Amino acid sequence: MASVPSLSASLQQRVSTALTAAVPSAEGADPLLRRSDRADFQANGVLGLAKRAKANPQQLAHAVLAELPGDDLIAQVEVSGPGFLNITVADAAITTNLAKRHADDRLGVPAKADPGITVIDYAQPNVAKEMHVGHLRSSVIGDAIARILRFAGERVIPRHHIGDWGTQFGMLVQYLIEHPHELDHTEDAPDAGEASMSRLNRLYKASRVVFDSDEGFKERARRRVVDLQAGEEETLALWQQIVDESKVYFYSVYDKLDIEIVDADIVGESGYNHMLAETCDLLEKSGVAVVSNGALCVFFDDILGKDGEPVPLIVRKADGGFGYAAADLSAIRDRTGELHASTLLYVVDARQALHFRMVFETARRAGWLTDEVTATHLPFGTVLGKDGKPFKTRDGESVRLEDLLDEAVARATAVVREKGEKIGLSEEEITENGVQVGIGAVKYADLSTSLGRDYVFDLDRMVSLNGDTSVYIQYAYARTRSIFRRAAAGQSPVAHPELPLAPAERALALHLDAFGDALAEVATVYEPHRLASYLFQLASLFTTFYEQCPVLTAEGGPAEVENRLFLCDLTARTLQQGLTLLGIRTPERL
Ligand code: ARG
């Protein structure tokens, strides 16, 4: 494992040293190095510096230029415009740096030396309820961020805060007591998850009907809630049965989504029951929360309702019941106190932004969140239908996640089949690729939009071979694999720093070199869409390279063939690593 600094980072270092040499007071100034169309890089930092030093920017730029050592890295520097430095990197330096990446199984991307512990709250569906597109976003984004952070060396602990508690369970359990065979089933169907969900749906609907029409049942259901909260044995066992039945369903959906969820990480609202009373006590004793109209509340000066009245966070309701906030506050105590998290992340719908603002502020006042811990809500936007409104079925119901995934796979399979038949894929390969392309398409469409934005769920666009889609990127990967299958014996990837690079090779190579820098940024700002756009750009640059630079029949002879194969191989590994971090598979033949 060897960390390989990017050429851009090395250059940044050089220019920064030259800046300080030219203007000693500029110590630590950012040279503002950017990729540029004119040369490889442009440093814009001289302008601001000249302004501050009241110097002539062009003169200053020339002074900096004079301090830049002529070495293996820089092929050419010139001052342009009002005082920019245009820098061209030596071809040999590019190839040599990439060869170091190629020799490393992490592609030269460093892992943190002093990792923190990040607890990430994502994939939190609700028990006895169908999963919908909102749960898709939390799961897909959370999974990608968890993978990216792990790759960066962070210690990551997932927490799936499922909705497994609340008054509706009194109703469900009571109904089960009165209809003991409601959840019975004889054999496990092949689609066990779907069967589970349909049993739960039946239970939910049936108990709802009685609850709404039979006062006696309503009362018995209410008493059942009390038993549940008191941890009465029979009640708890039936509740557990409902939770377990739901998990069968969740797991089947996550399996389809190709997202791994581990049982030990599923700590739902009920997982904090034993802490709720204490959490309230601590808040009340410290004065962070006060009783108002019978409820235990936390108030905020800057959080007011439309009427100008303060909107409190209700930790305990007037009837003594604990709410959603009590569980979240207890979860923070657990995550910082027991799990020793240094970072808390919450991948949750933007509509819960106020809830998290109030919960974090309360936890800070109570001392459960200290300055050493950052807590961040990563809010995501809504999935829209083609009409631009929140995605619903024709009869206004929320769309079942499974149906969407099945449809995506069906569409993708049709696309895969069309191309696949031409290249002789077997029926088995077509089916397998259809799944990987379809699920990849759904994930990519979600991940390539910046988190906070809404997006339209449009399968036609998602599985299109042209445009910013995962299929396009998967296709670029498969193309690299096909080149290697066609290579003759003895044609293998070898770096040749002595060879000059064609423009399409340079562009591809410099982008490959930036992989680690891109990942570092993504892991700091928690924005997977930046990785998506890095990969899309990489696939595009590869496509151009492939069109302009014949690989196996390169005119420059065997060394050029080897060098191009080397670029193909590094591209393949970078695409694969990047897509893996987004939770997307890379079929070998498409
Ligand atoms: N189960 C909730 C929902 O479906 C999301 C839970 C989010 N996480 C949390 N710690 N509150 O809306």
C-alpha cells in the first residue's frame, strides 16, 4: 500500500514554495491551481497576492516563474493574461506517476492515518409498512457514503434506525391475539419477502378496519400499548414476531438492491427504550427541557411557528408517552457514549431537517454532543414522477419500491439483450447483466444528483446508453475488458514513460491521476454525486481516447501498444473501484 500524491498536489506544493520564495509574506498562500484547457494547469493565486502586496501581477508572476525549478515534473511554464501561470506537465512525469498508481492495489489512494469513528444512520424503513422511493434514497446514498468513508480508512458503524415502535403496534398485537393465525404460513415461498409483506399488509388492513369500527377493540388496543411499553412477555413476543416478519421483507428488498445490511446494525427506535426515561430525567434535571402544558419540551429562541409562538421539541408527551425525539436523543447518547463516535451522520429526508436541528441543539445543551463530535444531517430531496410531482401511482398511492426495481431490471435487460445478442452473450449472462445494469441505473440516477435536489424517476433516461448514466460507464468498463480479450499473446499493459502522449491520452491520464483527490473531497463533503461525475467524465475521456488512439494496432509499435493497454487497464480498475464505491457492479461483457 503506497500513497501516491497526484501531479496536481505535487505542483501545488512547488508553486506554493515558489510563491513564498518570490514574496516571503505569502507564506501559506493558496496558489489556486486548477485544471485548464490552455495548458494542463493554471495557477490563479498570483492575482490576489499581487493585489494584497500592491504589486504588479504580471511582474510578480514572472518572479514566481523564476523561482520554479526546472525539473522532471514541469515541461513548460508561462505567464499569461493579467498574471496567470500556465503550466504544462512533462509526459514522462504523467506516465511515471500513473505507473505508481498501477502498481498499488489501492491505486495510490491513501487511507487515513488517524481514522475517526463515524456512525451513519441510513436505510431506516418502518416495520409492517411497505418500502417506498423515499427509503430508496436513504439506502442508496447511505450505502455509498459508508463505502466511500471505509475506503478512506474511516471506521464506519451503520445504524438502521427502523420504525419499530409506537402506538400502532398496540393495535397490531391486539389483533394478533384475537386472530392468532393471521401471520401463519405453511411453507416458505420463493419470494419469501413479498409473501411476508402481503401478510403484514393483510394484518395491517384487517386490524385497522376493526380499530376504526369497534370501540371495544380500540380500547383493548390502547391497553395493549401500555403492556407493550411495560415489556409484558406475551405482548413483546408478538411484537417481535411482527418485527421479524418485516425483516424478512426488508432483507429481500435490500437483496434486490444489492445492499448489504447486517442484523447487528439494525437498531430501531425500540433499541433505545431502556434509555428513554433516563434521557428525559437528565434533560429535566439539567433544565434543558421544561414541562409545558404537561409535556416535556425543549425551546429555541430562533425556532418559531407561523404565529410567532415558539415551536418546542417534545421529548415526552402530556400522556407520558415518549416520541420520536426521545429515541433520537437516546440514540445520540448511545452513539457518542458507547460507540465513541467522532462523527454522526443522518441520511434522512429533507423534511426532517427541523427535527434534526432541534435534536442536535438539545444534545449539545445536554453535553451529549461535545466540540469533539460533529453531527450532520444529510438531507435528501424528493423523487418525482414525470409530472414533476412526488412520485405516486395512478391512484395516488406511493410507488412500491420492489415494483420499481423490477421494472428497472426488465428495461435494462431489454437494452442488454439488444447489444448482447450481437456479441454472443448467453441467456444467463443477459439475465445477470440485466440485473446489474438495472439496479445500477436506479442507484446512479439517485447518486448523480446532488443530495438536496429532487429528481425525476425516468427509467427511459436511466437505462440510456448515451448520457450521464451508469450504463454508459459500465459500457466503458466492458470495452476495456473486451480490448484485453482481443489482445494477442505478449500484448500486455506496460508503462512507457519515454513515449510522448497524444492529446486524448494526456487528458485521460491526468484525469486518472486525479482519482484520489476526487475521493478525498467526496469523503470530506459527503457528496457522492461528485464521484459520479468524476466517473462519468472518466468514461467520456476513455471513449474519446478509444476513438482517437487505436490500442492493439497502435502505429507506434509494440511499446505504444503496451502503453495504451496500460492506460486501459488503469482506466478499468479506476472505473471498477469508483463504481464499487457507489454500490454499482461492473459486468465484464456488455
Ligand atoms: N424511519 C424513519 C422514516 O421512515 C426514518 C428514521 C431516520 N433516522 C432517525 N434517526 N430518525 O421516516
